Amino acid sequence: MSAFLRPTAPALRDPTPRELSSCLYHWEAALASIDTVAGVAGVFARAGTLASITDGLGTTFTAPHSMPAFGMVDADGDSIREALALWMGPTDFLHHNVAPPVQALSFYLDFIETGARTTANATLFAICNDAVSGGRFWIDTSGTYYRANYNNGVAATAVSTLTVGQPTAGQRVRLFGYLLATGQLRISQRIGAAAQTDGNETGPLALLPWGAGAKVRINSRGDTENPAQGRYRRAKLVSGLPAFDVLEAIR
Amino acid sequence: MAFTIAGRTFNDLIWQCLQFDGHLADVPATWERTELTQGASVLTPGVRMGPRSFKITLDIWPPSLVDRVATLDALKRRCAGILPLVSDDAPGRVWYVRLANAAVEILAGNLVNPRCLVDLEFTAHDPRRFDVETQVRVLSTTPVECPVGTGVSVPPRVRLFGASTAVVNPIVDLYRFDGTLLSSLLLTGSLGTNTWLDIDCGTEWIHLYTAGVRSDALAWLAGGAFPQLSGEDAASSTGPSPLLALRSTSGTPTGVVSWRRGW
């Protein structure tokens, strides 16, 4: 490096981008942080190691005890590991101590499938408190297909289940959909570049407040309940019902 | 792969992506420049920086000749100004681009057939600072390249792993692309099972994690400098990049480094 470019103090550095997010909730692995885009601190736990994480060259490593395992994935099947992802196994838990206002919202989850779909009730994403009580929303699997669930803490759980599309390990999956002000719920899915498939839209259900202490969680429903697994890239909650391309691009 | 311009998708229009300037290639991607022929420190007009261009061909099938005009006009409006260009393949990367050239090709005999092809060439001016996609490399005693693109003094995040055979007094070495040792970060301590060091070269702070419990570890710092990755330590656009490697007094040092490269 030229001596002109190596001053002593302060160091000349590219500023680290700090983004503002227009989402209700926005976490993105590309930033290599467990914090949300808006800066809400992530709380991560894994009581052990996680093996076979891949870097940008395909070299694998084992993430040590409790270290968030950011690795690089090939999101579009062209054999180039171009995208960062948080690799999470069945003992990994991540949550943010925020919960969006109870309102009409859209959800979006972008991840690489690693086998969670075949484990019934494995939960990829949730707005739920530690006790798994009160109003709560979560995305899990029936063991066959992914599904979205809403429970207002009083009535029976509304479930929107996909009936087409069973992602296999290594495939990029985007799960998205909406929760209307009427309590109606629908999940949709895109596997890789394939066309969108939709689950059923559930019937009306009163929107009631989230359970006390509700948090946004990735890879589990409660503090330890129903962990899933996957290589997570993005999770968003957005106010209203934007079109898919807007939901995908909004930051 | 889909591209969005200003948050709107081009999916419905893309027929072929002729060139994306190697954006997906995990290779050094510094700016284009001609090497100095007179030797280092002699500046000549031979130095130049080229634009980074994105060429996209759209196959447009409007229903009528009138619609063709309307479609092209709409396309031109959509492409006006400086636009954020994003690929859904790497959504963490944002290029701010301007339409540099557009060519409409009316197919032969298509006075009555409204189909046409449109070549759009976008140029990313001064693309520094807009790529937020982080890179990850495994670290060991063998130096590993860390491509930084157009980034200058990019602070990496280094995580050193403990092992059952403790890693004692680890050292992080930064090399120029040609193997010249630039700096070393000297640490004093022992990393055993279930421990790892988190070295933030941006804030120049160190934390130790022991079975998930974080503690301040700045006292590990024994000397040297926190490594800063820089395109100035890389070769030309197709050349190698700065390297990082680990050493230790005993044990086998391993770890991982992440950083944000420019574009």
C-alpha cells in the first residue's frame, strides 16, 4: 500500500454502510451480522459446534461453540458461491427482541433448504414469545409441505398449507405471503426460479395482540421449541401487501 | 436470475443477459487499469480507469406497432437517471448505474410485426461502497487471497478458533499479493475447546467467547497492527489480491475471515 494511503490516525477506511430499513423487520445475512438491518441486536445461541460450513472457495470449516456460522452458498445452482447465508442446524437459535405492530403485513423468508421440510413442526420463522402463548405467527412444516400459521391466542390456529412444491436439500426457497387485517392468511412459495405456488387462504380471524414478550425468531418457534435447520439469507416483515417483486426488493 | 431496476423487476423483459461483467465470478475484481510501464511512482497518462458495464438484451413482443412505441417509451422512462441495479442472485449487492447506451433492433420485415430487440448498456460509475455483500474465507497457516475489488482499507472481521490442542499466542499476518509481509497482529493467550476470538479490525477490538459467554479480550493484544485489506495491495484487475494467514507458538491455528469488498 502506498504510504500516501496509510495515514496513522484516523485510518482511511471505506465507511461501513449503515442502512435504514423501510420494513417492519428486516434481517439480511449479506451484512454478515446477526443484527437486523436497522440495528436491532440479534441474540444467538448454539450449545455446540456446527460442521461443514463452506466459504467462498468451497473450503469447509467447523464453527466453534456458539459462533454464528456465516458461510457462502450457491443460490442459483451455477456452482458459484456468490451469496452469504447464516447456516443454522437444529440446535441454533436466533431471535430479535422486536415484534411488529399487529396489522396487515406481508412476510418473506429466503433460505437454502437443508432438510427441515420433512421434520413435522420444524419452525423456520416466528413471531412468538418464550412460552409459545398468546397471539403468534409462525412458518413451519407439516412434514410434507411448508405452511404458515396464525393463532390469536383465543381461537384455533389458522393454517395455510402448500400443496405443491417439496424443496429438496440445496434448493433455494422463498416463502412469502400475507396476514390480512381480517386475520386471513396465505403462504406462497418459489423454489429456485420456478413459478409461484400458493397455499390456501384461511378464513377470517380476529387479529389480537401478540403474546407478552413476543419476539421475531429465525429457526425456532419458542426459545427451544421446534427448531428447524437451513441456510438463511433474508427475512422480512413488511407493512401491507406489496407485489412479490416489491416485497423481494424492498430494503 | 432476475434483475431489478429501482425496485422493479425486469423478469418479464429479459431474454438474454449477454454480459454481466463477471459480477458473479468469485475472482479479483479491481478496477480496469493499465499497468505503469515506467515503473512504480512514475505517473503517466497511461493510467486509466474504465467503467463497469452491464449489457442486457430485452426481447419485446408488444401486441401492436402503437404498443411498441408505448413500450419503448415506458422502458426509456424506467431507465432514466441513476438507478439501483440489483440481481436477486446476490441481493446484498447494489450497483448505482446509468443507462449509457440503448439500441433498438427492428427485426427484418417487421414493419407489420411489432417485435423488437433492445440492447441496454448500463454503466456503474464510481462503484465503490455500494457492494455490501460480505465475503468469507477460511484461514489457516496457508495464506488465502482476500479479493477486495475497489475497496481501500477494508477492515476484516477475523475469528480465531480454539481446539482441544490449545492454540497458543496466535498471529494474524497480512501479505501483499506478491507475498510480501505487510503487517502482523500479535496476540497472547491460549485458545482451547469451546473458545474463539472475535477480532473486529474496524473498531480494533477483540472479544473472547468461552462456551457462548463473551468477555473483553483486548488484553490479548501484544503488538502489531490490525490488518486492513486494500486494493492497493492487490495486483491489476486480473491479478491476485492481498492475503491473510495465521501462525501460533503451538497448536494449529484456524479461523475464518469476513469482509465487504468494493466493486
